Amino acid sequence: MTHDHNAGPQGDTSGAPGVLALDIGGTKLAAGVVGADGRMWSFASCPTGVEDGPEAALRRLFELGEKVLADAGAAAGQLLGVGIGCGGPLDPYTGVLIGPPHLTGWTDIPVTDLAGQRYGLPAVLDNDGTAGAAGEWRFGAGRGCRTLLYLTVSTGIGGGVVLDGRTYRGGAGNGGEPGHITVRSGGRRCRSCGRQGCLEAYASGTSIAERAVEAVAAARARGTATVLDRPGPLTAEDVDAAAQQGDPVATQVWTETVDTLGSGLTSLVNVFEPELVVLGGGVTRSGDRLLEPVRRLVAAQAMGPAARTARIVVASGGDAAGVLGAAAIGLERLADA
Amino acid sequence: MTHDHNAGPQGDTSGAPGVLALDIGGTKLAAGVVGADGRMWSFASCPTGVEDGPEAALRRLFELGEKVLADAGAAAGQLLGVGIGCGGPLDPYTGVLIGPPHLTGWTDIPVTDLAGQRYGLPAVLDNDGTAGAAGEWRFGAGRGCRTLLYLTVSTGIGGGVVLDGRTYRGGAGNGGEPGHITVRSGGRRCRSCGRQGCLEAYASGTSIAERAVEAVAAARARGTATVLDRPGPLTAEDVDAAAQQGDPVATQVWTETVDTLGSGLTSLVNVFEPELVVLGGGVTRSGDRLLEPVRRLVAAQAMGPAARTARIVVASGGDAAGVLGAAAIGLERLADA
């Protein structure tokens, strides 16, 4: 009875064919040519322009793809095909975008068929959370591990998992939704799913900003001064910066963020017992100011020794995370095909 | 781009070798000889007698194994080996029981080595929640599905998952712990993991009984009559029966049980997007009185269409669930070996 605990490096892929990777976001489109070893031969991005409708945005996306193909040139060699990442709901098996809420008007778009026709290459589509998990596992912080939980803490909270060295897509292909577990029963209404008290309703960038606005109003009402009480919109970064300066109102909002993220991750590590938790997205720009207290909460509260000692790190993908994720799912699925 | 959504029947296994299956519980030991087709050639059980220590209990377990082997006789044919299920923490790769809390004094017991020597057959060990999931998938309510979440709602709440047709063991082999996700933030202290507000701290049989005792005391203090206010211990079944009669105190306890189970399952289906949720354990003897309102809550609250429509059913394993689970992991792992 033997078992290989380490999946090891994900194969010697130097010189193996790469993919064209396309990342469709609500505010930004990105494209790159990525080698099987994670080398990015070319990269470009532009605004999505959701207001122009899907046809115009897809035209921009495919032109971006042409551009990065031209930029990569012959150096990138033969390509396996096209990997596409986008927010769900989508069908990764038929390659159809069903109706992502951040892409108004994009209903039943057969994006892999369109990409296939445009580039003359096979194309695959996955949820961007699933793709992000695959990207961190193949190219990033999760190289060499068997079991990885990935969360992107951004406008909303998405994510995915790699389990026993396989990307998990969920029963219907939209991956798991780690942002939609309860952290505050009967708490704030979640804008995405409508339920009360979801992790996303507390620890997402949107929620941090909203809770900051509410905390400022409450502080003003009781005559408490706060540096957050100033004109203009508030962001998660503003809250973090003010909390660092010891501002009591910002500290309260930041502490609730840490507590809810720690609680949600504790539930998730209890369920998955992952070796590694990778956190990406804008909110993790705070780095260890966010992660250190979260790590302490998980270590103190999780169920078993393995769950308590799961490593929690910041994603390594950076601005190219979406493209690297799309490349990873392309490499995974097109190599299998 | 094709994908087989249905794993289909788990192979034509009629006539294929079976296994000796051993189930180690805190109150009961059970053994059976089970064919690859799920046919149970023989079955026997006896009290664990934890107070006698591990040596005496293991002697009873192995004698039970001898008995079912003799009872099955030649009809069962050649056996692949021995499958063993037990509560964790344990190491499924070395076959060692690390120190299950329900088996006082069982520390670092190399149970697969001992079973292997006793029977002259290879042996494998898994968490009983993992085994239960594998058993329902191979032989029970989950036949033919790709993605299954299994919870046993009993003294505590354990469980496991089969994802994309593979039993998931977690990063360190103790499977997930679906009972230890938050359903009531800042709520009741969980006896197993110490955190506040776990699903197990509300919907387990132990918690239902405890909450009933507390509700009776509160009712007495405010002069409210309840049929639960009588001598002797209370059980989950008492609460269910009294709630059915319209007793307001029992109804309150039962409603909290339904609400917390519905909330926990909503978080879990959001994370796993399973086709099927199988609920086993004593508390599910209430059947549709428990499941119908839980189904409604999940359908109303879960995130995506797939999560909202996950079927929720009672386990089919019955009293032999532990043995069928142990058989399933034996068949899975010993056939691979």
C-alpha cells in the first residue's frame, strides 16, 4: 500500500507546445501566448467595454488574441489551442457563456466555437475561479502540491480547487463557489446569491467599501472622528491604510474582514483539508497585514492537524493571473483531448 | 470536446472477487463479506466494549471477521482483501489509527498490519465518512452519479465526497469534515472541534438532545407546558415525534435543526456543486419530515441552478452502511493495487 503524497513538478514541459490564453473580465480583457512551462511569450490587455455589447467586446478580445499571437511569433512554436477563462454561469463542456452577471447582455454566447473559427484551433472554456486554481497549481504558488484551494478576493469572491492533482469543476462545470458559505448567520445580504451572511458579503472588496461607508455614517452620528470621513468613494485599500494608522473606525471594519475571512477559510479547510490555500484578487494586496491574522485564526480554529497547518499564501499570478489560469486549463484539457 | 457526464454503472462486477469488510464504531463493531456487486454474503455485529481497551476490542473484531468468513463459505469465492472503516484521525496510507476520540486508548494502532497478519490478505483503512461516501456511490443511492456529498448525521456529523467518480480523501487522508462548517456564527460551542457555531453543534443527534433539554428548562422557567418535560433522557426522535404532535417547544428545537442543516447543506452544495446529497445516520430516520423542509431551504438559497437542484436523499445503507462503506473502499483500493 503506497501512495505518492507529492505530485511532484507538473512534468518537464520545456519546448512542449503552448496555448493562446484569453481572459474575459467585467472590466478588462487580457490575452497571452503561454508555453507549457508557464513562460509568457506575449501579453496584452484592454478595457472590456461591456456597455458596447458582446459583439464589440468579442471583436476586441479576438483582436487582442491576434496581437499576442503576432507578438509571440514563431518563438512560441506550435500551439495546442485556445484556453478561455470567464466568470460563470457557463458550460465548460459545450463552451457556452450562459449569462455571467458581470457581462450584461452576454447570453448563450458559444465562445469556444467563435474562438475556434477565428483562430482555426481547438478551444476550451472554464470558470475563471477554476482556471485561477489550475493556474496557481501549474505555474504558481501551488506547484508540486496535490491539493489546493484558491480564492480570489476581489469585487466578489470566487475560486476553485485542485484535488489530488486534478482540477475540480463541480457537478455542472461551474466549479465550487467558496465565496458563498455562511460566515455570519442572518447577516448582510449577499449581492451575488441573495442569501444572508455569505463570506462574499463580508470579505469582498465591495463589501469592505460598503461596510466602511456604513461605519463612517455611524461614527459621524455618534460624533467619532475617523480619517475615512472624507469626500469620494472608499476602497478596501483605504480601510487597510487607515487601520494601519490606528484609526478606530477603519480598524473595526478591517477586523471584521479578517474575522470573516478567517472563519470562512476555517470552514473550507475543514471540508477540503488542502495542503495549500492561495488567495488572489485585489484585497490580498494588503499581503501579510491581511494574511497573518487570518493564518492565526485558521490555525486556532480548524478541525484536524492537517487543516490547522494548511499553508495560506498570496497568489503569484499578479495582473496576468487570469491569462495564466486560462492557459493552465487550455494546457490541461487540450493535452487530454 | 466531449465529456461523459455520467460515470455510468460502476462496472459489471458480477462474479468478481469481493472483500472482507470491517467497521469499527465507538459503540458497535460490524463485519461482512461483500461481493464486488454489493451482495452481502454474510454479516455480523457486536458491541465494541471500548472500556475493555483496544486489544480486547480488536480480538472481538477479528473473531467477527472469522465468523463472517466462515458464514460466507466458498460461495463468496476468492477475496481481494480487507477493507476497514473507522472514525479519524487516522492515516489511510499507512493504515494506522492515530487516536480516534470515540475509541479511548486506541493510539497509533496499526490496524491494517494486524488485519493483514490475521487473515493473510492485504488490508486498507479509511475514515468512515469517506467509506460511507464510497459505499453510497458504489452500492447505494449514488450509483451512476459522478459527484456525491455524503453526510452522516448521528452522534456527531461526519461525511465524505465522491468527486468526478473518485473518492476524495483530503490532503492528509482524513477526508473532509462537512460537520465543521459555520452555520451559526458565535453560536454553540462544538464538542468535537471547539469552534462556535459548527453544523455539528446544531444538527447532530447529541446537539438536538442537548438543545431539547435546554428548551425544556427554559419552558419550565416561563411556565410553558411541553410533552418533552418528563423524566429520562431525550433523543432526536423524541423531539421529532413531539414536534409532529404540534408541541411548541419541540417544534422550536426541530425548526432550528432543519434551519441549520439547510444552511450547512446550502454552503456545501455551493462549494461542491454535487449531483446528489446523501444523508445517513440516526437523525435521518425522520425521513421526509427532516428532508422536505431542508430541500426547500437549499432550493431557495443555493447559488447556481446546479446547486439549487442537487437531489437530497436518505442513505440506502441502513444498519449495514458501515460495512458496505468499508467494502467499497476495499474494492476501490485493493483493485487498484
